[in-house]
Amino acid sequence: MSLPSSTSSSSNTQTLRRRIGLRAAVLFNMLEMIGVGPFITLPLVIAAAGYRMSVGAWLLGAVIAVADGLVWAELGAAFPRAGGSYAFLREIYGADRAGNWLSFLYVWQLSFSAPLSIASGCIGLSSFLAWFWPGLETAPIAALPFLHYANFSAAAACLLVTALLYRNLSSVTRLAWVLFSGVMAALVGVIVSGFAQATLHGGWHMPASPSLSAGVAVAGLAQATLIATYDYWGYYNICFLGSEVRQPERTIPRAILLSVLFVASFYVAMDLAALPAVRDAASHAAQTAAPKLQLVADVARSAFGEWAGRTIAALVVWTAFASVFSLLLGYSRVPYAAARDGNYFRVLAAVHPKHGIPHRSLVALGVVATAFCFFSLQQVITILVVTRIVLQFFLQQAGVILLRVQRPELERPFRMPLYPLPPLVAMAGFVFILVNRVNALEGLAVAAGIGCSGTLIYLWRAKKLQQWPFAG
């Protein structure tokens, strides 16, 4: 399974330099968090949880993000290396023991989940473009009706992002700030438009909500929190760039907590601003992606006119592009780190001699994500969420407790407060989400299939290389 080693080449003798400060770290996190998700899913959160409990879903999602973020903060400050979870799992479970298997399994699932995450942003971006060009929703090939022009535009966006990231980190950071300006403009535009529309119609007021039984209310809250959790993901992005962060013991924990705080404030404000204008959110939830976008753009159009609706729609396209940019930037460091350690395909261990980036890992993920752009958005998000929770988050949350028990002498520049409550709260929140979602067994079966296939490949490779559990 291993590919020819390229460690002898000059490109692999270079290392990544620490050039990312706190502001850039928060920027990269927020770019990944505030992607296409909240603008598409806002009406879905309100429809699932109801008008009064929709804010609660965003807050509950923030609580889970903070609890899990503290796990990432402690591990990221202790092990500030490229690859994030890959490095954590090797340290927790032992690089010469089960950690070798679990870290390989993590990179294997990331080879699916990272491109799926990137593809979800590109697919959402193309659905927003369809608001301007309805022809994107038509099928170009009669024999393949499941393909649309929107799939090809999503794939083109993915390739464009890959090309833009194929440059040095200083240029990438400057470009990220430009993209972030559009992200903030989209958020502020939706919030201001919502409250302005409410003012035009007699002031802000909570829409009347029908009474629901306790079981229905809990199920709705769980579904809405699942969506909100997907929208919050990205607070840990800086951990994947750990070997490029200045003062990581201070920068990584602060960046994680600040990004969750800022983004949660924006999400709650956006929900409150949109509530008076989305009385029909439940009817939109069952329709296609275009009406969901139109619902967000209509808030601006109702308040300021047609130009405002088109402006918000264009800014959402910008935001989706920025999110994909940050996603691919962070995840491209993971296969590189694993390959550098000899625990993945060695050809991905190369560092570009001029730009100082893991260029082969970047291109590999970009190409796989381009292929996933030809799946539906619902398929992509479902596989992504379940696989990531089962094969990554649970392992880290249990692992941070195990690490405290087995290695109490380990230097921990950041120690999470209220230990062990944060990892327990995060695990309970994820179990709440998984158990209450529709067709839960299907998603778990996909995650199990990825886990089993990765384990078989690892065992075959480990036996060949005399690694755990076959090492003498």
C-alpha cells in the first residue's frame, strides 16, 4: 500500500515555519466556521426547533463547541504540531502501540471527511449561483439526470481554491483577510436587514409558536442542534496548523475560545433578526436549496429592495468560497504530517521548495473534493458529521481523560477548567445528536464501513512493515 518514498528529495528536508499569530489564527477558524452553512441552514434550524427554541439550538451547539474546544485547546497547546488530531492520537494511545493504528485510521477517514467538508461548501456555493442563473439546476446530459451544471460549477470552484492555496503562507494570509471582509459583510447584512424589516412592520416581536409535546420538542431541538453543530465546526482549524503557530501554548487555546464566542454571537443575532421574517420556515425546509437561499436574500430585499437581495446572495457566495479556502488550507497539513512520520503514503510528505507548503497533500485533497462535488449536499453532510464524531471526536474526548491518568507529569501549557466536565459534556452532546437524528443507523453504518476498511488496510500495511501489533 505504501508508495515510493520521496524523503530523500530536497523538498522533504524543509520544515514548516511558525508565522501565524493570534489574529490570523482566529481568522482561519472563523473562515471555516462561517461558511455556507448558516445561510442555508438558518430556516432549517427554525423549522426543526420552532421559533422560541431556535435560539436555544444555537446556544446548545455553542456549549458543545466550547466543551469540545477545551479538549482541542489542551491537546493543541501540549502538542502544537502539523496534523492536529493525527498528532494527538499518536501521543495519547502510543506511537508504537494502538496510537499508530488510530492515527492511521484518522487520516484514512479524513481522506473522506475532509474532501466531503470541502465539497459541501462548493455545492452550497453553486446552489447560491443558481439563484442568479437558474439554468445551473438543469442536467447537461440526458442519460445522467442526477448530474447538473451546478455540480460542474462546484467542481470548478474547488479547483480554483486549490490553485489559490498553491502559494506561500504570507500570501495566503493576506488573501484570507480579503475573504474575511466579505464574510463579515454577509453576516452584518443579514442581521441589519432582518431588524430593519422588523422595524418597517411595527417592530421586532417573537412569532407565535404552536404548543408541542415534550417528545416532539426534544426531537426537534436535537435535529436543530445537529445542524447548528455542523455550522460551528471549524473552531479547531488552527490545531491542524500547529507547527506554523507562534507561541502555540497561548495562541491555540485563545483562538479556539474566541472564535466560538464571536461566531455564536453572530449566529444568535442572525437568528433573532430573521425570526420575524421566516414565519414560513417550516414550508421552506421541505423545498430545494434555491428557496432556502431566497429566504435569506428575501430578508434584505424586503427591507431595502431588489439590489439588497442580490448583494446578500453574492456575499453568501463569497462566504462559501472563503470557507472552502480555510478548510482546504487546514486539512492539507494532516496527510503531510502522517506521511512525514511514515504512517501514510510517503509521496505526500513533500514540502514545496519555493512556497514552503505541503503541496502534494494540498493537491490530493483538492482533487478528491472535486470528485465529491458530484454528490448531493444531503449525502455529503450526513456522511461527514457521523464519520467525524465516531472516528475522531469521541477518540479525542476519551483520550484527553486517558492522557491525564496515564501521563500526569506531562507538561500542559493550557489545562482545561472544570476537568473532566468539558469532555464529558461534549460526548453527551454528540450522543444526544446521533441518537435523535433521522435514519441514524444508516450514517453509523457508513462510519463503520470506513473504520473497518481503514483497519484492514492498516493491518496489511503493519504486517508488511512490522509495526504494531506485529512488531517484535
